[in-house]
Amino acid sequence: MSDNIAYLDLPAQIRGLRKELDAALARTLDNCSFCLGPDVAQFEKDFARYCDATQCVSFNSGTSALHVALKALNVGPGDEVITTPFTFVATSWAISYVGARPVYVDVDDATFNLDPALIERAITPKTKAILPVHLYGQPFDVDRILEICRKHKLPLVEDACQSHGAKYKGKVVGTFGEMSGFSFYPGKNLGACGEGGALVTNNSSYAARARALREHGSTVRYYHDEIGFNYRMEGFQGAVLGVKLKHLDDWTRERRRVAKRYTELLSNTPLQLPREPAFAESVWHLYVVRHPRRDELKKYLEENGIGCAVHYPIPLHLQKAYAHLGHKPGDFPVAEKAARECLSLPIYPELTDAQIGRVAETIKKFKF
Ligand SMILES: *Cc1c(COP(=O)(O)O)cnc(C)c1O
């Protein structure tokens, strides 16, 4: 069908930027700064400013940035980190990579984000940090979680990998905690042409440690102060991200248009629609609806030429990789139900009102 609607249309975005990208990539070929380099340094400055932060340390992925954030807090073996079971697995990888244990707390049914009411009972003497996610582009309830952090003297690390520019009570996410991690995976709201990530903070000693850890644990070449990593951002990605960052606010505005339109058109259907809490201004990385017959609806939409996806089909506590934590079905019922019901509809800046209309019309013809 000619009017198929892709779940994600990256070629549409790249087409519009092609001239700018070609020039930026050519500059990298000319200056041969392939690992870090001037474009990466400039992007770090620009992204720090975008996040209203003093420091941005670029990485080769969001996973690496989160890993190093926990490392900079000296979280290690025997420690526990409180986090959400309903997210992309990399949130938990960061905890596992430092040798600590992810301690899951169930999510809130309305927002899919960590439920602040359940956090305190999960805190033990081993708890060393809280790592919630601004999921789908929507900020978690920052103040309620920060209050718990202060009371128990625990650092907050924000997983902002899906939430570039999302606002909590009017302020962009990324500096509410001690540090935050962003991802520039191509499908994210701000995506590289390859892998990329960033650690954002207002704390210059965390930033300095992160810079050293990113580069083999050194600040002076060939002198290694601690065991480090090769987590540098590539020069090409810095060049690409510098071009794309200039468009991010426009893209966010378009994503908000798409979400608003879906919400208007789908309000009279049996679907449970996403809602922005009063404190949040979402950047709509994903538009996730819910229905108990999700699998049938997904198959039906795909048969009718509409791409869709499931984020995420299995909560982390039930993943094989985390079997050693000893969880069983029923441990986090809200996350498990969300995993059964969630369906991500196409959402990207280039999606036209006509396409949104077709998605909505097709959904309305489903035999609910
Ligand atoms: C994408 C993502 C990550 C990991 O980012 P990468 O750049 O792919 O390593 C971490 N957490 C969440 C919530 C993500 O969506």
C-alpha cells in the first residue's frame, strides 16, 4: 500500500537535513578529528546550555553515560540502586555494570513512571542511589522523589535518555539529580547517525571524573589514575548532533502537535490514552496507548499498513538476564499489566495531520 505509515521515518528527517549534514560530515573528514575533537566539544557546550546545565560530557552511548554516572558516585559491589522495572533494559545495565543490584519499585498506572509512594519501603542500608526514568518523554514526579532523596541522603540520577528538553514545572530535565544520562541513539528525539550519549550535571568534580573515566581513566595521556573505559563520542556524531540540536525545539513542537491530535481523535475510543500530569511538559518520545487486547490491535494495525511497537513487552524483573534477582510474576503488577497493554503509535515531527487521521480512523474500525 502506498499510504503505509511507518512506525518511525528516519529517512524523512535525514532528507530534510541532508545539505547541512553533508557539510558537517565533510568538515570532520577535513579536520580528521574522529574521536572527540572540536565539533564534539562544541556540541557539549551547546547541549549543556540546552539542558540549563554547566557541564555536559559526551559519550559513545546513553548506556555508557549512565554507567559512568553511577561509577562517579562510587556505587559498587554489594550496593543497591532503586529503579523502575518498566523501561529499556539499559537503565538496569548501568547498575549491573558497576556490580550493584537493581532494586525495583513498581510504576504508577497513569504515567508508567516510578511510583514515589512505593520508594521508601524499598530503601535499605545498602541503598546508594535512586535511578528513575523520564519515560516516553514524560518527566517523573521530581519533587516527590527529591524529597525522599534528601530525607535519606541518597543521590538522584535521572535517566533522561528519552526526554531531551522535557520540562518539569517549567524547567528542563537533566539537572534535578546529581547527574543525568541522555541517549542519542538514532531513534531518540535527538539522534546521532550512529551511537551517542551524554552525561549532564552541574557538579564540576563529577564531570571531571566522568571525562577521565570516559577516556581510559586518564586526564594526561598514558597516565591512568583508575581503571577506565573507551566511551568517547566520535567526531562524526558530534558534527551531526551539532546540526540536529538546532532543530530540536521545532521537532518537539511537532511531536506535541501529533500527540495533541491523537488525543483529540482517539478520546472516544476504548483506548486508555497517555496524559500529561499538571507538572509535566512531555517531549513525546513515544505516544503509548493501552488496551487489554493489545496484541490483536497491533496485528490489525500492521495488517492495515500502520507501523506500531511495544515498549516494553517484558518488565525487567522478569527478563532472563535478571533471573538471578529471584523475582516472579506478580512482584510488580502495575508494570506487568502495562507490559501486556501498551502499544506505541507512530509519532515523529514529520507525521502529517492526514496520516494521524488515517491512524485514528483505522483504530476506530477495530472491533473492540
Ligand atoms: C535508549 C535508552 C537508554 C540507552 O541509551 P543507548 O544510547 O541506546 O545506550 C537508556 N535508558 C533508556 C530509558 C533509553 O530509552
